[in-house]
Amino acid sequence: MFEHFRRADEVSRFLSSRGVPVVEPVGVGPVRWDGLVVSFASYVEHDPGWRPDSASFASMVAELHAELRHFPGDLPVAGPLRDIDAVLELAGGPSELVSARDELSARWPELPVQALHGDAHPRNVLLTDRGPVWNDFEDAWLGPVGWDVACAARSSLLVREVVAGAYPADELAYWIELRELFGRCWQLAVDIYRARTRLRI
């Protein structure tokens, strides 16, 4: 958990220094306190009902990538697979999901990599009086740009074909498939958490 908070803090500070509109961290960065990881960020007034245009959002992702290419910090590689593996371990290794994970891992494309947002969909952007502001960089990793394009393309707020046309990415079908497995594992983790929370009540 601390690693995710550290990533979000470092990437956000870097982008802010380059004039990219982001939710800016406050203070010295994430700290451990009473068994928790805590960080602080500026409050941003925004329109929670914002629904972006698909092509415009794809262009926003491309522009963000242009800045992230200069990020000098350390980021994990194969980020989504690491998160999927963590969920599979938590869940006791369900065979269907393990097989899907192994099959996708074996087909991992050899493509150029760079710093990515890691979860680049419209719910991680806030529309403010000064325009859209990026948020939630805790899943940043070093990978092919297709992952972020897939995150946008699979959003229920956007049209997949329009996103793909506005920001063509190599092996996009693969990244969408991996993103779908990631979503299944994420939901499994949520279900496990909710079940364990109910048991404690």
C-alpha cells in the first residue's frame, strides 16, 4: 500500500512541476500512522457529473503520455500482472483466473515502454473551472501505452471505437483483454473484502 501512495505522490509532483493539471499533493509525502498509510492532497472543486467526449479524452491521454515519457523515477514493470497475482493469492488461486492470467502473461507483447497513469479512465479526471485535472496515480507503472488506452476504451463513459481511433495503440486488443481480467480480479477482491467485513460485524 505504501508503494502505491509513494508512486501517486512522486508522479503527481513531477507532472505538476511541468505544468500538467493534477491534484497536487500537500506536505512531505505519504507517511505511516497507527497502522495506516496517509497522504494529503489539495481539495479540488469539480463537476462530479462530467461526461467527456471520447475523442477528446483519448487526446488527453496522449498528451499526458507525452509528459510522462520524461518521468525519471522508479516504477514497477508488468504492473497489472502484479496486482492480478496479489488478488489470486488472496483468493486462493481460482483455477479459471489463474489459467487466464498465465495465458495472457505468455502473450505479453514486446513493445516500447514508458511511465503510464495506470488507471486512465474519466473517473480519475476532475472537471474544474480551469479544465480537466488528472488524479489517482497510485497505479502508475512502466509499460506500453496501450494499457492506458485500454483503460479509457473500456470505460462505460466512453465509446471504445472512438477512443481506439483517436489514439491508435499497438496490440490494443491484448491490453483490453488484460484489462478485462484485471476488472474481474478487482471485483473478486472487493467481494472478498466485503465478505470479511460482514463477518467482523
